[in-house]
Amino acid sequence: MDKLIILLTSITFLIGIVLFFLCKHKPKFLWLVPAAAIIVSGCLVLRDIRLYTVSEPTIARKLAHYFHNDFSMGLYLIYAPIAGIAIIMTIIAYLLNHYRRKLD
């Protein structure tokens, strides 16, 4: 559990640094952060499903077993929070950037 907390904290910190840099220098590219987080998380989930060793030959049956068993906890504990944090932090960055422009 400690490794999971360290992983989520470090990824959140990296997302924050990238958002801060983009907000300061290239605000029109802020949308890339949540898009990249969702794409990377989706690829990692698909990799987990493909590597899931079950005797079913099709992806559909592997997907059903993946979510039926506790093997899908990586999706709920790592991948979904990373995408959610990226989206929330991007919305906050957009709001801060919008209000800063309004004040100028």
C-alpha cells in the first residue's frame, strides 16, 4: 500500500509540474495533459487485460474475467485516479488562467 501511495503522489506531482509549465508558457496546450493521461492509462489497462493469464482465447472473455475477478484493482487504484486527477487539475488550471486574463 505504501508503494501505491508513493506512486500516486509522484504521478500527481509530475502532472502538477507539467500543468504549471503549460499554464505559464503554452496555455493553449493544457488539454494535452488529461488527453495523455487517459491515453496512457487506457493503454496500460489494455496491456493488463492482454497479459491476464486465463484460458479464454478471446479478448471479450478475458475482459469479462478481468472485471469479474480482483485482478482489475489496478484500474480502480492506479489508472482511473491518475486520469481523474489530471482532468481535475486541468480544469483548475483553465479556471486560474481564465480569471488571470480577466483581471489583466
